[in-house]
Amino acid sequence: MVGKTRALVLNGYGINCPMETAHAIGAVGGNAEIRHVTELLDNPNMLEDYNFMAIPGGFSFGDDIGSGKVLSNKLRYKVGDGLLDFISRGKLILGICNGFQVLVKMGLLPEPDFEQRVTLTYNESGKFEDRWAKLLINRNSPCIFTRELSEIELPIRHGEGRFIPATKKVLEEIVGNELHVMQYINANGGLGGGYPWNPNGSVMDIAAICDRSGQVMGMMPHPEAYNHRTNHPCWNGGFGATGHGLSLFRNAVTYLEQEW
């Protein structure tokens, strides 16, 4: 690979968005390789070859015993030390939808210490939600992926996206440290709009969180699915000049080009 951004995009066992994720990284000047999960599990040292790891959306291991749970355990117990080293060296990790579920159940978010503090569970509506969502971005967040962004619209498609902290204290720590990166908003840009603006019933309308370093982010919406203006259902009405989702990947590549 050439360039400073060397992204590992995981694939296999029900992950179904690796090509879109790799395409989005490449579209903003990064270099991405799609590798099967078993390659990483068998050889955790392969992380040395990368400075960005993406866990795309899908239904890893069929969401058996809960979405993302099996993959989170495999990564934690096979690659855990490598992931902590990955983060300590200033590298980036992005979990999208099922990938977000993996990160929180592994205990890399909101604190990378393998203690689960939050979960993503069944939508309050009791059904799979497939729609576009308007999102407010927390400008005070340390998140590298959302730098200079204030509002974005992205598609969501999940059955278990309701964000719930384990305790009130956990929520207070997330909010107090500005780790709530994105929140679902209504048509007027306000919070607390309820369903369908908050498509899953997440506490405080939270759609994404990061760790304190800002290097690890998990999000339920799919930025890789809005990589061109024609992805949006209103594209032929003049909506947008490019895909909003690319902004997050562009920020990641910009950071890595500067740091590496």
C-alpha cells in the first residue's frame, strides 16, 4: 500500500458492508485492505501493518446470543492486547452499526479497558428500522472522525440500536466528558423528538460515542452508505453535492496523514 493511511477493514461471518467501507476510505485518499476476521484472530500481529481498523456493519455470527457478542468475545480474547496497543499508539478504530455493537460489548467504548458499561439492544419500536436519520454532532467531543462537523444526515438500518448505559453514573461520565458524539434530531434540528426521529429509543437520542482520546468511535448510522450524492433519496432534487458520510473518513485520513 502507498500513503500514510493503512486501513484494515474486517470481513466474514456475516459482516456485510466491507466493500462500501473500503470504497469510502479510498474515495478520500486512504488505502484500505479487506481481510477476513480469521486472519486477524490467527495472527494478531498483523495489526502492526495498519493504523486504522474498521469493523463494518452486518450481522456477525448471525447476531447469536445478541448482536455483536460473539465477534466481540473473539476479538477481546484473541486480539485484546494488540487492540490496546493499537489505541495507545494513536491509531484509529471505527465501528459501524454491528461494529458499534462489537466495540461496546467488547468494552473498548466508552473506556478501552474491556469492561462493558453500555449496550445496544432491541429497538423500542420492536422492529427493524431502515430509514434516513438527521444527526447533531457534538462540537465539544474529542472525536477525530467528526472534527469541524456540526450536523449530518445518514441512513440507519438495524434491529438492535437502542443505546442504554448500565447506570446513571456511566451516562453522566459520557456526557461530562463529551463522549456522546452524535444524537438523533427532528426536522427542526431539536433533540427529544421521539419516534421516528429517534428510530430506536436511545437514551438521550445518542447515536454514536467515542473514547476520551477520540481515536475510537462507534456509531449506529452508516457513513459508508452515503459516499455519493446519488445515494440520497432526494439527490435529483439538488440535495447535496457529495456524500455526507465521506466527511468522517476524510477526517480520519487527514489525522493519519498528519500523525503518520
